[in-house]
Amino acid sequence: MGERLFTIYVLYSATVDRYFAGQTTQFEKQLQRHNGGKNSHTKSGIPWKAVLKERYASKKEADIRLEELRGSSDRSELVRAIRSVRNEIQSE
């Protein structure tokens, strides 16, 4: 079995023009839950598109990064992160 990695992700909904940042160890399953209406925070924004995915070896590192993304007073930190080389999702 492989190393357990903690994934920080950002989703975008054009429906409500909103970003949602979260953390999981099962990214694909979590994305399906968001788009399946199983999360009360994201249900109104379906469909959600993943725009950022970063993986970390420790939960502590992932928690720190998630707080950086969520703590931004505007979208500038999110946009910077989405354009970052750490982002595992290639822009279209």
C-alpha cells in the first residue's frame, strides 16, 4: 500500500461564481460527493470543477496550506495558487 497523502483542493462553480477549498485523502471520491449534492456547503453550486490540487505528506502541512487559502480576504491567493507550479491540475 502506498504512502497516505493529504490533498488540498479548490473547486470552482460557475453556477454561483464561487470557490470552495477543502482537504481529503480521497480526492476523486470527495469530488463526486460535491457534485452529487452530498455536501451541504456545495450543493447549490453543482457542477463543481476542480481547479487546484496539491498533495502533502503530513496533515499539518496540509492544514497550514488550507488555512492560507481560506484566510485570503480576496481571491488573489487562490488565483496565485491555481497558477502555481505546485498545482497538479493542468489549466485548460
